[in-house]
Amino acid sequence: MRAEVEASPVLRHAAFYHPSRIDMHTSRAFLSSLIVAAFGSLLALPAASQSLTGNVGSAGISKGERSIEARLGLNEAGDAASRLHFDYAPEEWALVRLIAGFSQPDGEDWDVSGLTAEGWLQWSEEASDDSGFNGGVRFAYTFAQDDGPDEAEVRLTLTDKFAENWEWRSNVIAEVEAGDSSEGGVGLELRGQVTRALEISAFGSSDWRGGIEVFSELGNSRDLPDFKDQAHQIGPVIKIGWRNGVFLQSALRAGLTDGADDAMFKVFVGREF
């Protein structure tokens, strides 16, 4: 299954990766320093907003994997957003992703919202006996259309399987704006998800997962709003995978605070090759 959805992931053999296969401790220390430095540099920059097509991403990467994916998200106000992805993993520890983003504010035409280049690094991998965890970091840069500011993002991703059929995911995201019209400060966001394998066989698939996810947009670091004015949402998520590499994910989220959309729906469809 693709690294993002992982409805039926294949656990890889090594517990930790390093690009050049040299000393494991040196690798982990280097990547940990890289993560700290990246977040530190972001704090000196500027930020960003509620995603209709966001996922609680994983850190899992398999060398040579390729996939395409289409995403669609809608909120109760009639706003819509869509993304097209292409992923390729040249190494066991690295993946590159290209994204075309589109948006349709209520009552307006669809338009390109931005083009994104994203790179993943995986620095820890869960072993075949489910010991350890998957850990990674992502770097993304979005070239905005028209006169809007570009956006740069760093995301820490953690994934862990437990109690046989259960999995939790956690993302910590820092996003800044770049360019003449950029806003100061850092946009901070947290995402979490817990899913369980389901004993369902339907629509040609016996690979089903269901659970719950939480999205929390804390706001801009320059002036963090009160909790009620932040964007916190929660709702159910379901994931389905087929043997031919096709995967589907869908979710509903309801707003918990005044600063969040009251409701949103998303659906992702893709295929691994």
C-alpha cells in the first residue's frame, strides 16, 4: 500500500536507515540535527491555513515505489480543493513528490492554487516484529499562483503499529510564507490518527482500516489565538486497499472550536505501481 495510506503496508526488514549505509548512530544523530536545524530556521521566517485535502502522513518508504493520487475536499460553506500527486522513491530512505493544487471558493471557478515539490527522509523503521517505529521528516515548497506568497513546510512524521491490528500516526507541522506579500511568524499544526484493521470483505477487498483522526491548526506563532479561536476538528476515517495497488481513503471531520470549519469531507483515490 502506498506510504500515505498504508492500508496493507509491507514491513521492511531493517530497523534504521542511512543513505550511505554507514554507522547507524552517526546517521540518526545527523538526521536529528537536520530536523532541529530545519525547525529552528523556520522560526526565523514567516506562515499559513485549514486544509481540505490534508492527511495524517506516514514515514514509510519502499525503494522504487511509484504512485499517483487524486484528492478532493469540501467544507460546509461550499469551498472545494483538489490535489494531484506523483510519488517516486529512488532510495529506501528517500521519496520525492510533485503536487498540483487546485481550489474552488464557493460560487467561483476552479483555479490552480499552487505547485509543490516535496522530499521525504525516513530515519527510523519499525521492525518485522513491530518493535520500534517509523520516523521521518518532510520538506515541501509550494510555488503559489498569481500574487500570493510561496509557502515552505517542514513536517515530522511518526507511525507505530501496536496490539497487532492497531496503528497510530502523529504529525507536527511548521509552515512559513515567503515572498513580498508574506506574513511573519510560523503556522503551527498538529495531526493525529488511530486506526484498526477491520474484518470486512467487500467491494473486492479484504483490506480495510477504520478509525479516527484529529486536525489541530494552532495559528501563527507571532500571536497564537485562544483555544476556542484555533481550528480543531475530529472525525472518522476509513481506508481500503486492493491487490492491484488501488487505494482509497475517506473521512469526515466536525469542528470542535469556533475557528474551525463546522464540517468537511474528503476522499483520496490512487494507485501504486
